[in-house]
Amino acid sequence: QLQLVESGGGLVQPGGSLRLSCAASGFTSDYDAIGWVRQAPGKEREGVSVFVTADSSEDYAASVKGRITISRDNAKNTVHLQMNNLQPEDTGVYFCAVDLSGRPIIANMRGEYDYWGQGTQVTVSS
């Protein structure tokens, strides 16, 4: 059974940091890409970051570039999202998602994936 389990969300003050994790299981072969998509209240889903397996390339939304880093722990089949200098506009539910279809990275950054986790809430507030 394919499963993506996110963890690490919570409440943090502006300027603070959080590290999200996504544990992937049940995949019989390696996925093409794994990424994070967030949804703020009343807004559409926004691609935050993506890691492409084939060449270990990464991409980030302009709004988070320089503040967020995606990394993959191959041994644990886990992907992390280190988020620093968080701001109130970073508030939302963060979803981990996997692409098994080899979509272009630009599609992943539009939030196009095949499997999704349940999401973890990130709230940035003083």
C-alpha cells in the first residue's frame, strides 16, 4: 500500500524554523519526483519545492527560495523540508506528494502529482 506520512508541522513565531518530514512506503520502484505543496486558507494549492530523483535536481517557489531547503534521506526513504525565517504568509497545510509519471519539474511546481499524504499544519503567528 502506497503511503506518505508527513510530520513536523506546528505553531512557530515569525522568524522561526520548522523541519517537515515525509516518510514514503509501499513504492515498488523509485518515484520520479517527490515534493511539497501547501494550501493556505482561501487560497489555491501552491507548489513549494520538489526533488527530482533522476538527477537530484531541486526547485523552489520564488516565495520561499533562500529560506527553504529540500533534502532526501535515501536510507530511510524520507524527504525533509527545512524551513527557516518563517513568515505568516507561510501558514497553511503542507502536503507531501509523489510523481510516478515523469512529469516536467514545472508541472510538479504547479502541484501535479500522483499520490498525496494527508498533510501537516504549519502556523506562523506571534
